Amino acid sequence: MAQEMWEHFDACLKCTLCVSQCPVMSVNPDFPGPKALGPEWSRTAHQHDMAPMEHVDDCTFCQICESACPVDVPIAHLIADHKAKVTRDWRRRVRDGLLARPHLAARTAVIGDVPGPLRRLAGISPGVRLPRRRPSAVTGLGEPLGLPRGKVGLFLDCYTKGYDPGLGRQASELLRLWGFEVVALPAHSGCCGAAAYASGNPSLARTNGRRLKGIMEPALSKLDMVITLNATCDGTLRDEWPKYYGLSFDVPVVPFDEAAMEAPKEFWDRLRTVSDDPVLLTHTTCRGKVARGDGQLYSLAERAGYTGATPAEALCCGAAGSYAFKVEHEKTAGRLGGALAKEVQRVRAQGVMTDSGTCAIHIEQESGVTARHPAFWLYTRYVKYIEEAN
């Protein structure tokens, strides 16, 4: 990363806005907080050889602290560099190395089959639900509505490729229905780097990012835009690649929910005729909030005819990519997820709409209701329209 990025840490005003917005601070009394772990530690470490602080790994890398900072200090990224100084035993190094390369784990999709004793040995929480392949029925949705709208690349993140390929096909069918020609990205296995950065390995993150950019490069010049399914990958490709990875991305990157809001009017009119109307809680993931703000999923659910849709108040569900899988984070992740589960109970939600696969499985475990991507909710509702129309 460019040196000038790190010179900005000294701009910290000590206003503690980052502390007040940190989800982990609200549930973990041992966590020193983003100000102490980020700019304050970096200021001292810049001048002296300073040992890493205890509990620095408890940071989820949600980046809410950065969005709250009035002077744009890269707090979460400073903490990621701080994490890189921590000495871990060989078991944690092996575990973190695998979790920082989710594209490799997703090739076989076997992580959910790891038995309990082996989990604890590897430092994986024995009580947390791990990713397993999701069954997703996919059928054609009929002829496109309206005129052709161009060619898009659908970015299939590691989780979707390995554990929820049906979601990718559902999203593709919806995009085709809306008039797009769809190309799946990337053509080969690759990771945007988000998982490695969150784990405190910025160097590996940039290596993964450069490799993925090379894989996608031949297709990008032929596309009108890239549409993402995962909020974390969306923020990484659109914001972090140019700012922290030194990678340019000339094609517009658009999250699926924003692309969906531009779907033909006939699509929305048809969805609003469907009789089935489960109450949905909408939860925008941390990185989605940071990149685009909150409320988009709620607007999407309302427009689709989910009249009882309610936006979640919780800042973070506790999943944070692979954070909840690690045994040392079990209590913190459980408390964060428990707060969201109480919201599910309060509004009597029958499902949760969220824009991340790992967040979805964590929310399902904590709340007991189905948590799925907006593409799933839109697709299944349109299928219901077809059934009722016939």
C-alpha cells in the first residue's frame, strides 16, 4: 500500500466516534477498541518496536469505525496491519491460512463436514454452524421483460461458488429476465482478498486480489458492468482494490440489490400480486452499510410486496466472514448474533433478507428462521407468481 495511506493515522482527533460505533465494544468488555488498536498503536509502533496488543484479533474488520471517523483515518486497515504482528501457534496459522483462502476451501465444500473434536484441535468453534451446500431449485423464468440491456458479469464469490451455486443460477435467471446477457465471473477459482485482509494478512490479500484481477481481465473489457452478490466482495472490488490494493477496476461494480431496483416495472407489478407474504427482517451486512449505507434491502423487500418488511437495527450479526468460525470469537459472535435474533422475535419475522452467505448461515443458527440473499427472495417470489398465474 502507498505510504501516504499510513501517514494519515496521525490525523486521529481522539474524538472516540469510532469507539461509540464499534459493534464488538458493545458486547466484549475486554476489547480495547478501534482507537487504541488502530491509530494509537500505529502512532507508537511507528516510532518504536511495539509488541501487538492483546485482543487485537477480536476486531471483525467490519470497517464501521472508518465510516464513523470524521477525518478518514483508515482505522480498520491499521488494525489489520496490527494483527499481522501477532505470533500464533502452528494450529492457528494453518486454520487462518485456510480461512484466508476461501476459494480453496470452496473447491471441495467440505468444511461443514469437519467433526467436532477435529474442529477444536484446529481452533474452529465446535458449536457454530459451518457452511454446507444449500439445495436451491432453479427453473426458467420465461422470456425477458423489455428490451436488451447489455452484457454483465455476475461475480460469484467464494461462498456462492462453493456452497450455494443455486443462488448464482437464480441471480442469473433474474438478470436474464430483466434483459441482461450474463457472464459468470471469475472463470476460474479466485478470491478478491477480503478474507485475508480481515485475518490480518494484507500481503496475501493483495496477492489474491492481483491473481483474481488477472483471471477476470480478459472478460472485463467486454462487459457493461460487474454485478456482485456478496456485500463484502462488493466493497472490496469497488472501494478497496483501488485504495488499498493498488488495483484499477474500470468496469462499474454494482451490488445485486441496486441492479434489482432498476428491474422493469412489469417485474415489480407481478411480484406485488403474489398472495404469499412472509414477514421479513432485512439486515444489511457491515461492509454493505459502510460502502452504501443502510435501507436498500428494506426498500427492495417493500417494492417486491413484502408488506411486513422491517429493517434490522443491529449493526453486525457477528459472522463477519469467517470470524464466527474461530473458537476464540465464539462468545462475541454469539452475543452479536443474539441481538439480531431478538429483533427477529420482536417483529415475528419468518425470514431474513441479507447480502452475505456466511452472515445468512450465522443468522439462521442464532434466530432459527431462514436467512437468504435478496436474489433468493425475489426469485422464489417470482416463481410463486408464475404458479399462481397458471
